[in-house]
Amino acid sequence: MKSFKERCVELRKQDKSIGEIVEITGRSKSSIYPHIKDIPLSKNRIEKYHNDAAKHIRRFALKRKGKSVRPFHHFDIWTPDLVRLVGHLAFDGEISLKRGCAYNNRSEALIERVEQLMEVIYDFEPKRWQNKLTGVRRISYYNVALANYLNDKRKELVRGIKKLPLPSKRAFLEAFFDDEGCVDYRPNENKRSIRGYQKDVSILKLIQKLLADFSVEARVVLPNEVQIVGKKNLSRFEKEINFSFGIYMNGNRANSRWKKDIEKRKLLRKAIESYKS
């Protein structure tokens, strides 16, 4: 009869793994290992191990897809703050189903706002980055499950914003114009307007309809712009929506008329005051 050692060596030479030898002999790994440690598995068997391990990892990843080790708070009721958060991510931000959520802006005030709004549903700090040449700041939340959830909420918000109360509509418009809006004030050319930019024309038309709920007339100018003109409409916009404090026109742009950073709400006030009557 073969000894236990001889049996282990024989099985190993048959290209059996230590786990398989445990099953065959009924003995522990620690008792088997000293007898086979110097007998390597074949290259084919090692390659099979690697392939099996890769398949296991892929199966595990698929099971975990959409699940997060960093949980977040779900919500069913749209408050103005939640409307504002999702609006900012939709307008000047990014909701990537493969990476997570991010928000980009030169304005420190807007970066801080979005970060504070995110704290309502997410308890973890973002990754922060700033482009030293342009001054653009970025905060990123690398959570795929969170991104998938907020992407669904973005679609829900766009579908349902017209039915929400005025404070939520106002929050949506504030987010849009803080992110995408500017004041076009050229006194020498007698031009005064508020302009908002968006590639998605359906969003421009939605903005137009929401403004009408505040008695502000606007027009959609293809391919990518909504415009508000006229003293009455500019004044009404200032009263009902306006630009947030600390939001500036970029004076460093090549096409800047003012050649310095100027607060959007101050420029709007200047444009309204310039009307002769």
C-alpha cells in the first residue's frame, strides 16, 4: 500500500491541484503541501486557473453592477434644493453611467453650492481638481450607482418639472441661467438681452415654457439658444429668477466686451437701468 506522501506525489504528477488532492484524500492542505510544494502544475493547468479566476471576477463584477459600497439617500419628493442639484448636474455637469457624477465651473460659489447640495443625498467627499490655466474647477463623485440613480432622476425631473410648484420651477431656471446664461449688454449697439445656451432644443423649449409661468416672454433661437429681450421681460426676470450672487461673466474670454470679470446680476441691473423709459 502506498504511503500518504507517495499518494500526494502521484496525484500532483497527474496535475491535480491542492484543492483536488484535499477532496480525494480527505486530508488538510497543511498536511499535503509539504509533499507537493516542489512539484509545479503544468503550464496548461496554470493557464486554466487564470482563465477561471478571470471569469469569476467578471461574474462578481456583473452581480455588483449598479450596486455601491458607498450608499446614498433616495428621495421621492422634489424639493427646490434637489431640483437645483439635478439641474446643475444636467446643465454644467456630467452624469456618466460608467464613471459617476461631476460638476465643472469657474465659479467657486457654484462649486460650493453643488457640493453642499450633494451632501443632502451623499455623505462622501468629492475629488477636487482645478485647471490652473483656465480657472475651471471640477468636483467628481466616482459612484456608478449614484450616477445611474441621478440619471433616472434627471429624466424624471425633465418630464415632470412643469407640474411642480413655482419654487421648484424657479430653482430649475436659476440652475439653468447660472450655468448656461449670460447678459448681452451692448449699449453702443442698443442691445440688451439675457441668453441661455443648450444643445438640446427640447430643453430650450422647456425653459421658454417655465419662464412663461413667471410672465417672462422668451424666444428660442436655433440652433442652441433661448433669448429674453425687452425692459419688461428683463425686469420681470430680475425680480423672479435673476442670477445668483457671485456668478461672473468671464472677462478673460477672447470675445469678452468688458475685459474683466463682472457679476451677471450687476450687468443685468446696468442693462435695465440703461433703458430711457
